[in-house]
Amino acid sequence: MNNSSVKYAALALAVMLGLGATSCLKYEKDPHSSTSGTTTMVCDNTFENIFEQEVDVFEYQYPDAHILVRYGTQAEALDSLFSLNTRSVVITRDLTPEEKRALKAKYKKERGANVNVRSAKIAVDAVAFIVNPKNTCEKLTVSELADIMSGSSTQWNDLEPSKLGKINVVLDQTGSSLATFLTDSLLHGKPLGPNVYSAGSIKDVFSIVEKNPNAIGVLGVSWITSDMDKADVSRDELAKSVLDDGAVIGATLTDRVKVLKVNRDDEVRAYKPYQQYIFDGSYPLFRQIYMVTTASTSNVAGGFYSFVTGPIGQKIIMKTGILPARVSVQQVELPDRE
């Protein structure tokens, strides 16, 4: 890599959000309000590490609020929403106008209630590819990744001179939203190849790649930031880090595995999934994250929706390594980590 590439790969983003005094306001206890009570929601399990932090800070700020989150596939989240078993979901796409009308009609028919279906893009997540540090591969084109995921390229030596053997692709689950992204956006509807395996969870994907030089793992970028390597911070420490008015510096990438650079087929330069390159579109593989709710603004489910889509919730997302949807940003040059 030339010096110029090293310099720009070290860029990150800082969020400047004016929280003002609202961060510290105290509210009177109310068993049923936007900041008190209990609610459930279903979240795509590839965003579990993000929403664990969102819930921690919300419940820290509002001690009488309790958010019970079930993590599952995107299909499970949508099924729960349309079965009226939950008010809120986090998924990788917005509902269509037809789906929103159908959901409203179902509430009217089965509950006799008029609901407002609200949705908002809350973040942009890069789909990252990781390999064992012993793997000499440093970058892949979009077409090379498509060949790997489809099973057209089965040996590391098919890509470049390598002493490694068969390419083992590791996903969290073959029915997950990551698998859907690969088939829809990378393979354009073609199925995943026989070399793609289900690890069972995102954490297992990371663990397998750490131990297996032949493996290539697919996961969201929030699971490979350096912050994930640190000892777990307390809820108090996490909350205090985002409830002030200061800037939040975006996360850098872990060095426990090798994060591959990716470039479009018609471009020479390849990029790692740093927030800067998600922000300017240089990193080619990314997906949107949406939060959808049928809850009113006067109950805790609606309050949590407002929190996640608001300044504090967006600062939490910034800390995880993905790109918040609603930010004012400035570029900050960090020491080189490559």
C-alpha cells in the first residue's frame, strides 16, 4: 500500500451533536409514558451488539423503562410485527407502502385500533469480510467475492498464489439478513455456493476465522471494531460517554483478524470498511438499517423509537463502527493501524 492509501485509511468520523440540557432532565414517575413501562421488540440478530448498548443507555437514563429485546432473523422480526406480537422491529429495509397499509388495516380489524406506522433509517452498515492473519490475501474485488460466495472460486490459489487450500465461507446463519444481502446484492439472485457454512452466530463466525486460515467470514462491521476487544464497560460508563455534549470518535478496526479491503471491478483502489469510506461511498458493500414501530409517542415503545432515532441513540451507533443516519460530521485523522 502506498503512503497516500495509508493516510486515508486512517480516517474516522466524529459526531457533533448538541444534546443540550435535555440529556439530564428528570421526569416524574409515570407507569405508562414514553419514559416508563415495559415493552418488547424484535431486532435482526446481526445488530445485537448495537441494540444491547441502545437499551443499556435508555434504561440508565430512564430507570422506570424496560425494553425486552428478542434477537432473531429478519423474517422472524417481520413475522412478529405483522402477527401483532410486537410493536417495534429493527430490519435491513423499510416497509413498503403496501405493507404499511396492510399493517394498519390488520390493527383496525383485529384490535379496533388506528395506528401510525412509523419508520426511519437509523444507520448504514458495511458488510465486511475477514480472514485469518496467516492468510496472505489483502484485498478482493466485488467480482472475486461473488465468485467465492457462489462457489465458482473454491481454492485460495484461484485468486492469487497461495499455500492455503479450500475456501470456507462462514456466515452466522444461511437464512440471515447477511445471507440475503449476499444473494440479492452480490450474486444478483443466484444461490450461495456449497462452500458456505452456518456458524450459528456472529461471535462464532469471528471465532472460526481466528482459528482457521482457510476461512473467510462475513459479518457487519460493528462486530470487528477495536472497541469490541476491550473489557466490557459498565452501563454507567457507557451512558456517561454519550450523554454529554462532546464529540464521539468513530471506532477503528480490530487487529485480531485481517479485515479485507474491497474494490469495485472498475476501480483500482480498494478500501476497508472504515466509517469514512461508508460515509463517502468508497466502500462498495453496505446496507441500510431501519427501525419500524406502530407505537404511539406516549408509550415506552414510542419513547425508545424516538431515543434511537434521536441524538443520543445516534451517538451510540457512531461508537459501534457503523454510520449513523443522522449526524453532523467532521473528519479526524487517526494514527495508522494498518
